[in-house]
Amino acid sequence: MERIDQGVRDILLKITGVNPVESHSLLKDDLGIDSFQFVQLVVELENTFKIRIDDAHLNMNRYTDVASLSAYLSEIAKNAEGIA
């Protein structure tokens, strides 16, 4: 999960320009993520981690902070590897 968390933070830094991006950073309030940037974030995450984020989970209100987004991505990665 640490690799995913760091990757998410790196992508968010690239998209928002906000530094530092911490695991507890709130996507909207601290990083200023808007709906356009959220779509950009999803595309970057899917390309970087070679995953597919289910359309039912494409709701930016679902992920309040970096940690909640990283946890969701870790779960996808485990399922993709047949671990979960």
C-alpha cells in the first residue's frame, strides 16, 4: 500500500501543484480538487497502476482524503493480483 500511497501523492502533486501532499490531505479542501481534476486524476491513476476504476466508484465525494483513495486503489490491486 505504501507504493500506491506515494504514487497517489505524486500524481496529486502533478495535477494540483500543492506541496506537500500528505496521506491525510483532504482532496477538496486541502488540495482544491474540482470535478475536472478528479477525472484527470482517475485517468492518471488507471494508467499509472494499470487498473480500472469501476464507473460506480467515480464519485469524488466517495474519497475525502488521500488515504481513502489509496485504500480503495490497494483493494483494486489486491483483487487484480488474486490476493483478495
